[in-house]
Amino acid sequence: MTTSSSPSSSSSSSSPSSAAGVSVPDSKLAAEATALVRDMTDDLIYHHSRRVYWFGSLQGRARGLTFDAELLYIGAMFHDLGLDARFHGSGRRFEVDGADEASRFLRGRGVPEDAVRRVWTAIALHTTPGIPEFMEPEVALVTAGVEYDVLGVGYDSVSASDRAEITALHPRPDFKRRILKAFTDGIAPKPETTFGNVKADVLEHFVPGFRRGDFVQVIRDSPWEE
């Protein structure tokens, strides 16, 4: 594992991998993750996932966090893998599907269980605001990278020049519309998995007839007699 208080300065040979003072870890594990995600996803998810690593790394540097750049990279690369069509029938939240895929990838390469747990948690919680920021740096920074790229949280904390370097490497044309469509396509086949989480907002906007779960009504309709 590559531990860093600022991201590794090494590079990967599989694709351009340095921008804004941040580089992808130069390791076999990172290269294999890049190749796998590149093969399994389209340009939208691939470029988004790479930006999440960059923006998460910059957030970590700004916060003075010591983090494992390799684990942050794996978490970023796998975080939206669960949106893929192969998981539409899983019955599980897409975040869990992506987390499980990352765990299989890491265990198959002999990565220690503590590292596997951190990556799994980072992916599983990346759409659950208010919790990851208090956990291990890799968990916090996957969410920070996602929130920066998708929601613009802390937008001014990254300089315009750094944003330009990162988006030149991994562009985001029509990103807002396209990522919302990807979310819709990935979770509409299993709408029950949006109960109590932010993805219910997506289906409410884009799936006619969708009705979000109601926590209060679940309590009222429970089998308890009182």
C-alpha cells in the first residue's frame, strides 16, 4: 500500500496519470484496477472515477490527512461500478455491489483484510452524507471526491488552474445530465434500494410513477399492535 500525506508523485504507464500535483500510484494493483474499470465502464464513469481520485487527494492534502493513495485510488475507481447492468437484478444498493466487487478484486490479489475493509466502507458509504468524514481518511476522501465532482461541495477549495488540469485529463462534457441518467439507469430496476437514501431523489425526478418509501408509514404499518 502507498501511504502518503500528499499523493504519490509516481505515475502509471496505462494512461496519463499526473495533474495538479497529484499522480496515480505506480503499482501493479493500481494498473490492474485501471484496466478492469476501463473495460467494465463507459467513458462517463471512467473519467468521473478518476476525477474522484484527484479531487479526493486534493481534499486530503488540504485537510492535512495522511492516507493510503493506493486504497483511495481503488475506492474511487470502483465506487460507481455497481451501476452496471450486470447488477440490476442484485436486489442490493448499487454502492454495496461496487464495494463487493472491489473486495473481490483486492482479496484476489492478497491485500490485507483491514485494507479491504476500508475500501469496502469507502464505497458503500459514498452516498451517505454526514458519516464518512468522521471515519478513516480513505473513507472520508472517496466521499469528498464524489461530493466535489458531482455536487460541487467545497468548489472553491480547489484552484481554477488545478480544476483545469484535472478536467483536461479527464473531461466532463454534459456531465450533470449524463451522470443523472447513469444513476437513473443503474437504480431504476431496483427502486426499493433507494429507501432512506439520496438516490430516491433521482427516481422521483426521472421515473414516472415512482413513490419513495416513507419511514413514518413503515413504522405505522409495522406488525406491532399498539
